[in-house]
Amino acid sequence: MRALVQRVTEASVAVGGRIIGRTGPGLLLLVCAMRGDDEAAADRLAGRVARLRIFRDDQDRMNRSLLDSGGGALVVSQFTLAADTRSGNRPGFSAAAAPEDGQRLYDRFAASLAGLGIAVQTGSFGADMQVRLVNDGPVTIWLDTAERA
């Protein structure tokens, strides 16, 4: 699974002009399930996100995790993280999981993160969403479960 992790002071997601999810200080997580991913990958990614030390400590160093900071998470599905741009000008998305698998793993990721004690809100899988955020830092990190042994 892939995630684009953004430390935020606030973020929200809307569908049809109505806000359906939001967080204050914490993380905006754009998440994509890839072909071949399974529940273990979703759980592993949730654990990595929860423990990623990108929040400031008392010495203003990135030394605290989402768990340490008590922040929330807004989880938004984004299959375009699977984009293959190696040839031509039009990205291909064949590496993304099939929609039914993608939704199952997206839901599992959000539930796993919540199971760690994090306040989680979500977007609407497969919907046309508008995402607003105030990136804090800015801090933006790319995670991919396939890149870690």
C-alpha cells in the first residue's frame, strides 16, 4: 500500500460541497491499495503511520509520533498514487488494486489506525472529493509498504 502523509494543522474533505470528514492538528493521509496488497499490508502501513516521528517535541525537533502528539487523522482514498508515468503523457493506473479490493484495504487501514487509538475520519471511497488542508511545516512523507523488507 502507498500513502502520502501530510502533517497538517487542519484538513477537511467534502463531497458535493458538504464536508464529510475533518481533522485538526494531525495528519492528512492519501492512501492507495496496490495490486497484491493484503490486510497485513494495511495493518503494517497503519502502524508505520502511527509511529512515524514527524511531530515537534519540546526542542522543536521532529521526534514525536501521531500517537505521542494525540493528533487526529483524515484518511482519503486516492488511486492516482498508483500512477505509472514512465511512458507518454497520460498516466496508467493498472498497478492499483481493483476497486473492491481497494475499498476493503482502505477501510482496513482506517480501522487499523483507529484501533491504535487515533481519532480517524475518512473520505468517501471512489467519490469525487474536494480536499482542503493547511500543511504544517510543510511536512510531506511518502510511504510504500513494498519498499520495506
